[in-house]
Amino acid sequence: MTDNKQPYWQPTEEQIKSTNMYKLMTDVNSKYNLEMDSYADLHKWSVENKKEFWKEVWNLADVKHSEMYSDVYMEDLNRKKVPRPIWFPGAKLNFAENLLKYRDNTTALIAHREGKANTRISHSQLYRQVVKMAHSMRQLGVVKGDRVAGFVTNVPETIVCMLAATSIGAIWSSSSPDFGFQGIMDRFGQIKPKVLIAVNGYSYNGKPYDTSEKLAQIVESIDSIEKVIILEEIDVPMLEGDKYTTFSTMVDNSAEQIEFEQLPFDHPVYIMYSSGTTGIPKCIVHGAGGTLLQHFKEHYLHGDLSKGDVLSYFTTCGWMMWNWLVGGLSVGATLYLFDGSPTYPDASIMWSEASKEKIKALGTSPKFLTHCQKEGIEPDENYYLEELKTIYSTGSPLVTENYQWVYSKVKPDVQLASISGGTDIVSCFMLGNPMLGVYDEEIQSRGLGMDVRALSDEGEEVIGEKGELICHPPFPCMPTHFWDDPQDEKYFGAYFDYYEGIWRHGDYIEITERGGVIVYGRSDATLNPGGIRIGTAEIYRIVEAMPEITSSIVVGQQYESDTRVVLFVTLRDGEELTPDLVVTIKDNIRKGATPRHIPAVIRQVNDIPVTLSGKKVELAVTKIVNGEEVKNRSALANPDCLDEYVGLV
């Protein structure tokens, strides 16, 4: 039976019929003589008729290509372990060419840097800069298959370098400059880049950070690096040596045309990395065509974006959301790039910029929304947000308080679209939907073409119950392969060793009867006291809504032949974890969840370990409380904080 939840936001019939997604549904009805009249119908058709669906996406995206495909996909007879077909065999195209198909004088990029006026780059200016950078990269000897790595911030020059590299057929991989030296070595040291793009520093929270020393150490340690292109973001001395040049020097040439290397659909375009919390990160290789089509689908259909719409996501270049954001160029969106702290000079800056730059889709996180709420920010009272249609959120599940604050203090008719997927597919499994309502703590829908289901422990599909997130192949954003994994051993072990021939993602979800999705946390960090499976997000929703608590992390500890729940919390300045507060926390969890969710142990800590993209590292804390060693701390933004957890319970 359907629950009695009421939507926070529901599109009108007129709004639904104006969406790109609805237009696709009517076109498909006409072409295939169907009578679909709902998103549920369209999604069902898209996963039952994958060849027809992805052909429609190819056509919608107006993919620029030099050779046409012979089929949408066909079995790869050379692969024994991984059920990944060859997509669009016979097609030849170039990733960068498809992101640079608009070359007029409308705005392509708006760049925000701390303490500086926003700058603008038109589509034609972006194209010209890529032409010049690609010419210089070719002069350096960059050829298809080479790796070009970025130690970079979210600025226009980074996008120029990525597009120049991929125009040649080189593979792009980037990280944020706040990565530690070992974190960079664990990543770039594996893929051996020929060229390194690097900022000489960055500004965060009003303070400049010089990265020159770390950069010199990286260049000295990776023998494959032949040239370093410096993005001069702060005023520090230039590093000396023949290997170093500057971005401005690289684009100072007379080149006027670009040779877009024509390559197979599955030619590698990006290398991403697993979190690395349990060992050295795995290098996940993504194909150009699959990434292009998946991002286009998500921006054009699920995001309802068209040319000129302003899209933003607060992200570093070490997180897949940067790649996802750049994919917005495929629909002609104007990308707003925010470099710096989202709370500098104050917590209103993102809302101020959304108003000033007429941002249509603004991407953030539950943590940021909670911070704004606790700081008493009221964007609706202070900023004109008429152009803001969608607020994206990812990184962790949204909680009720996030929805309530957005709809009472930001905008009552905005679409709050939680999205979830990951580095593994450089995109989303579940995301927003302009044809559907927004319900409390639910992601609106599963993505088109993504056959996502929840499976019970017995491997049965379940609706309205918690289960493992699986996705039936094929889907084009599956990685082409893992780096240095010729027999697909790492690839198979990451996704296919649990259910035969089915992608198991490692998330613990519930698909509701209306088709929404509730995410409960990672299944490999899922708690299991007394044999009852509990998602960590169920506890975070309750605990982090308390005004005394700023953050938390919950793990399972093996104790007397069972698992007990252990909760660590950070508190606001001036607060202490008193016996009364412990009782209040437990009471709130009992009332908001079940007695099974109540932690056996609650401890106060000074910091919560997170990855460089801000995600809580439950597995590392789980290892510590169970007496195991955390082997790879370099994947964390704050690894030293783990020492506090040793012996705490």
C-alpha cells in the first residue's frame, strides 16, 4: 500500500509537458506505436529496450562523429569475467569535439575565485583556447593513450587543458591540490602521466596555500612526467627547471584549427579512483562515448537543461562531480565554477552568487544545507532566486530537516533533487526527475536506461524493503576497464563477485512503491546488530539534526559474538557529552528509528574522518574499533584524526 507522504513540490501538468523528458516520451510513443503516459512507463521501456533507448539518446545528443555505428552494443568475446559489451561498435568520435560543438559568443563558463570579480568565457573563446592548448600539447609529443594529469582547482584553465588533452585522445585524470603527497603518488604514480597540469597554489577561506613544494616533490617522484604546465593562481615564485612552463605560454601561439582525433566509442577518456580506504586506490577507466551519453542524458532529460541554462556544482577536481559538471557543456549549458570555500566570506555566498548569476541548477550537499540552517541563513528573504529551479544534493542522504529548511527558507517551488551514483560510473544510478514530485528523504527516481533494483539477502527483488543496490548490465557508463588489470580480476572483484552477471554497487537502498529510492548507506558499512541490518544514514538523520551535534560517525564493533553499534560525535563549541546528552541522543534515536538503532557506546571526538570529497570514512573507523590497522590513510582529508579513535572503545 502506498504511504501517505505528501510531496514538498509537485510539477504542474503544464510544467511536466514542457520538459525534455516528456517530449522524449511522446516521441517514443509515436515512433514505436506505444501509449506511455508516466515516468514509470518510460523507465520500464528504457530498461527493457536498451538498444532502442540508447539509440534515442545518441540522436538527442546529436553526437558528432566521423563514422557511424553498426549496432548499439555487441558482446565482447575477449572478456571472460565481466559482462561489459562493446558499445556502438564501428563508431568514431571525439569526446572534446562533442563538448565544444557550440562555438558562438554566448557564455560557456563563469568563474568565481575568492576575493576576485567573476570572469566569463564565451563558447568561442573556450574553443580558441582549447585549439591553442591542443597545438602546444601535440608539440610536447602528447598522443592518444597518453595520460595527462591535473593537480588542479575548479577554474576555466583546468577545463581547457582537459578538453585539449582529450581532443588528442589522451586520457585525463585529476586530483585536488589539497591531496597529500602520498595520496597523489598512490594515484598518479600508477597511471604514469606524460604531462602534469598543476596550480601553484589556491585560496581557501581567505587564506592562500602555496603548493610549490608538494608539486616539486611529485614531479621529482614520477619519472614519466616530461612537462609541467603551471596554472598561476597565486603570487609565488615560478619553479625552476626545463620541465616547467605556464598555461599562458602554452596558449600563446597562432593555431586556429584543431584536429579532433577520431576514436572508437569506448576509447578511454577519464581515469577515476576508488576511495582507497582499504588499500591503494583502484584506477577506474571510463570510456568517452559512454560518459558523453550518460552525462547528456542526466543533464538534458533528468536535469531538464538546455543551451544557456546556468549549471553549478560545488566540487573539487578530485571528485567525479567535476567531470559530471563539465559534461553539461554537451547540452550547451553555462557552467558556473566555484573555487574556494562555500562559506567564505560567509555562509550566504552560494545563495548570493545563485541570485547574481541566475543559476538554474545549483549543486551542493546535505552538510552545506544543514550548516546554512544552523547559521540561520534565509536566502528567500535576502536574494532574488526566481531563476533557481533545481537544487542538487549528493555525498550523503538528505534528511527531513534539509527538506524543511529548503522549502521554508529557500524557495517553495524549487525541485530539491538528491542524486546518487559514484566514481564507479562517473554518474548516477538514481537522481532528480522534472516529471515527478519531491518526497521526504527520497531520491525521485531511478535513471533512464539504468535497471536498478533492490535485492534481499536471498537475491529476490524487493519493493518497500531494504536491499542491496544492483543494476543489470549493460549500461554504457560501466568502466571500460581498470588500469593494470588485464584479466579483469579487480573489475570483477569490485562489482560482480556477489551476484553472477549483476552489478552490485555496495549501497543499501529501498525502492518505494511510487518508484522513489531511499539510501540507507553503504552496504559494506551497514550495521548488523543481532542480525538486523541497519543503514548508517538512518542514525545520521536523527543525530545530526540535534543542535548540539555538528557531525557524527557510526560503526559496528564485534563484541561478545555479536555486533554492537558505536557512535562518535563532534559537538558545538561549549557543548559537552554529558550523561544527560547521551540519554537525549538515545531517546531521539529510539523515537526516530527503533531500539535496535540505539548505540551501545557513544563517544565524543574532535573530528570525523572524511575523504577529500567530504564523505565519511566509516570503514577506517570500523577497522580501528575492531583492532585492525588502516593501511592507507592518504585517501583521507584528515588522516591524523584517526589516532584519537584508537582505544577509545
